[in-house]
Amino acid sequence: MRILSGIQPSGRLHLGNYFGMMKPALELQEKGECFLFIANFHALTSVSNPSVLRSYTLEVALDFLACGLDPRRTVFFKQSDVPEVCELTWYLSCVTSMGLLERCHSYKDKVDKGITPNHGLFAYPVLMAADILAYQSDVVPVGKDQKQHLEVARDIAIRFNSQYGEAFVIPEPYIQEATAVVPGIDGQKMSKSYGNTIEIFGDEKTTRKRMMGIVTDSTPMEAPKDPDKSIVFALYSLFATAEEREAMAARYRAGGMGYGEAKKTLFEKYWAHFEPFRRRRAELAADPAEVERILKEGAARARAEACRTLQRVRSLVGVD
């Protein structure tokens, strides 16, 4: 089974990225042949500073390798190192209806939020389809909010296969229903767009300050509190064992514990969880040539697959 995942280098990765995409993707290394790419072409729809894009791309590579990505089991690469996906995007564009793209909620949502529309943003799902189909991916892990993009990729693949002949595996979604939405410090979904994130590898002082600033209600320290309505408890639960969650919930309900104490406990849990990853990341950051070697080696393996797919596609459409 071939599994494909990708992530944009559009900012520093945070706990929402870790629990929503990174940790599940790393766990899939045990279940099949994984392809994981840093989607720097996609990031161009939101990052226009070249130095920033390069920096974020390296940061994402360091974060994944530090958190346990094994390049022997996962083909890890930058999207831009496989230019074949751009050529494939054109072939797929020629069988993609305007109506299909106009129905994509992600484009409409971003325009509604004030992002200036452009062709890259509009045609984003076609490039995503090329990313998936180039490697003949069987399974694509997606969140509920991205399921539509995979459905678009499936639709495009079916149309191409119907019009020209069998070229692509039709990918299936892998949706982890149990993955909860990670709340940000304001209670909304944690997102760079909302500025409410807690970075995976933020420095100690800044991260502690952000956690102490998590929004809470005005319930007095001595009064009982509902853990199910607490952002602090929701974040703590991501790190804690079942027994630790029950113990913390009991303290909430009993009263006598202030939110400040709960936030300090959350920070300690978070800091201890990522301690071995921080050490590994520091080692990798001191050897950027090794990180680049891993990405180049992954790109070579990815290009070999993409070239096989493209050779078949070129023959089918008549441009070989």
C-alpha cells in the first residue's frame, strides 16, 4: 500500500499540525510505503518572500526528521524537486471542468476571508491531484476539511482514465475520525491564520507565556470547573495518558485548583513530551548538509515514480 501525505511550509509548525497531520503520518510508516513531501509550490499561494519560504521549508524538514520520520521507510522530499508534477498538472487541467473547481469550498473560504484570488489559489486542487496521482498513491490521509480536495483528485483521475485509458490508481481517503480538532489559545481551531498557535519547537520563555495566556473563564479557584469546557484541559489531554486525564479531570471537578496551576501543568507536560525531539532537532540543525542529502535522496526516488507515470500519460495523450 502506497500512502501519500504533504504539508505546506507556510509557517512554523504548531501543535495543531503535530496532532492533526504529523503524528498520524509518522505512525503510518509502519503500515505501508510512505511518500511525504514539503509542498513548497502550494505555499506560494500564501508566502511571497523567497527567503521566508526557504527558511520555512528547512524548518519543516527539521521538524519532521526530529519527530521521528525515518527516511529509510518514508520517501521524504521537496515538491519543487519533482518538476514532473507541474507538467502532469497541465494534462490534468485539460480534463478538469471549471465547475468542479468553482465548487471547492477551500477557495471560496479563503476569498471570503479577504485573500486576493489568483489562478494558483483557484487551480490548487489540480496541483494537489497531480501530487497524489504522480506517485500512484493508494491511500491519502486527509482531515475532514480536506476531504473534498481528495474527492476532486479522484474525479479528475476517473475522467482522465475514461477519456485516455488507464493511467492512474484511484486513491482512497484515510480519515482518522478520532483525531480531534486542536484548539488554539483563544479556543478557535489552532491555525496560523488566527495567530493562536503554540509552536512545536518554540523557545521556553515564549511558549510558557503563550500557554499562560490561554483564554479561560472567570470561575474562582476554589469553585468546581467543567474540564470538558476548558481549552487548557483539552490541550493537556493530547499529551496525557488516560489515567492522567482522569486525575486532572477529577481535580477540575473537585475545585481548589486555579487555571494558572492547570496551565503550568500543561506546559510541563508539553515541554517534557518534546524534550527528546528538541535534542534531535538541534543535532540536525547543526548539519544542514545531511538534511539536504536526505531530501535529495527522497526526491530522486520520488522522481523515478513520477517519471514512470508521466511517460504513460504522455503516450496516452499523444505528446510522447
